[in-house]
Amino acid sequence: MKFSELAIYFDRIEKTSSRLEITRILAELFKKLTAEEIEKVVYLLQGRVAPAFEKIEFGMADKTIIKSAILALNIDKSYFQKELKQTGDLGITVENFKKQIHSFDERDLAVKDVFDVFYKLATSSGNGSQEAKISYLSRLIRELDSRSSRFIVRLPTGVIRMGFSDMTILDAYSWMINGDKSLRNEIEKAYHVRPELGFIGKLLKEKGIAEVRSVTPKVFTPIIMMRAERLSSAKEILGQIGTCFVEPKFDGFRLQIHYKKRTDTKISNLEKTVPEVKLFSRSLEDVTYMYPDIVEGVKKEVVANEVILEGEAIGYNGKTGEFLPFQETVHRKRK
């Protein structure tokens, strides 16, 4: 698919307030995409180039995006700022200028090509990375049509304005296959185990719903953690679940531990087993850097080749063995 066609779908979704209609538009779009394209488009729809749990951010402020636009359009900064003040929208401002300015560089780029440029932009780091990001974005503004440019400059800000959640995409996957929401529960079950919307879309396209039903956990891809449901009384709880065990609730941070032994030959010609550990919060954020002591404890204690563990991380007094109040445990998030 060409990005100009994808931009038409973006435009339709942006102008639609009905969740059901957005689901239908997405399903129509997904039917047209190849397996490789659907994986990329789903992340672009969210203003990303990877799942949320992967720390890949565009790292571009509005000021940098404006620099890219001015470079691409070859116009005076004050002229651009005046138009931006009137529209109040960076995307519409660039679109308006693109309609007025004819570019000999304009080409109908494929979705894959645009995604690849955005991936390079998002992963650029170190000295000169900001200049590289400006160069990548200005190139896309020059080469794409006016409507596409509106969405191109919104993507790095994360304000893509599509107005739907992950659940809408799961519904659209079901509509893509069956024309209704009948497969939503099965697809959502796979999503809870592997919350990678692009991966699930690609799997559906390549191998169908049968393969999605058999999705299993993958180390270093966080599993969505089950949340407790509140009821008003103990009597109501027992009525709901029957005979049960009751235990104290530890007041800490919900934490998921992913561990795997890897073979490393970089240091010398000899193979060496190197354990790798990642920690994820309840919101699937990578919080490994917050808990170096837990990382070291896992490396020391775990003997499995790979494992996923989940529990509550609680601060305690090493001298007395007493657990610390949550107010003290919460300080760890600031370090």
C-alpha cells in the first residue's frame, strides 16, 4: 500500500466519532494490507514504531518538527509561525503550505518505506542525532503529498489523534476475518499473553485465527497482569468464589521478572553463559533500572534457563527483617 492511501484512512478515522464506524474502517484497511504492512501500520496508528513496552521514542519536540517543516518547505520561519498561530495545528499548517508549494521531490512512497524512515528517526542517538532526525522528517515532508504530510508531522509528537484504544484494534481484527466481533475474546486472550498488536495482526494475516489461539508467552515480552476486582464485603467475595484461602496484601509494586540465559562469545572465543534480566511494571513499563538489587538477586538465585516470575516488590529493613511502609517503598520509583 502507498502511504497516500493510508493517509486517506487516517483522515476518515480522524473525522469519525463512532467507535463502531472506526472499527469498520480499520477492518477495511487491515483487509487491504499485507502481513508485513499490517504490523507496521498498527504501530503508526498509535504514533509509534514498536510496542509500548519497548523504549523506542521519537524524541522530537514541536520546535524540532517546525525546523524540519521550514527546511522541507523552504519558507521563512516567521511566515510559518504566523500560519501556525492561525490554525493552532502543526499538521494542518504543514498541509496548507504543501498545497501551495509544488515540490519536484514529491513521490508516492510505500508504507514500508515511510515506516523504515520513521524507525531510523526514532532510533537515532548520540552526537548529531537531532540533525539526523530533522533531515529524515524534512525529507518525508518534501516527498509526500499534502494530506500525508499532515499525519507525518503529528507522528513524532505522539498526537496522532486517531481516538481509539487497543481494544478497538482487537475488534477490527475480528471484523477483518468474520465481519463481526465474534472472535474478539479469542484474539484478546492472545493479546494478554503477547501484548504486541502488530505481531498479532501479522499472525492473523499469515496463519489465521487457529495460530492466534495457540500463542504462548515470550521471555522479554511482558504479559498483561490480571487486576483484582473489588467487591463490597467478604460475604460477597465468598459468594462469588466459594471456599478460598485468604492472605495479607503486601503493599508494594507489582513486578514481572523476565530471565533468560544467553550464550555470549564477544568477550573471547570461548562461549560464556550470560544471564539477562528485565523487569516490567503493571503498566508494562520497563523498570529494570529501578531495581538493581532484584536483578542481582535473580541472577544469583534462579537456575532455570528461562523463566517469567510475577509478584510484589516490597522494601524491607535488612537488619530487622521488617517490611517498610509503602510511603518508603515508593521512593524507589524516583531513583
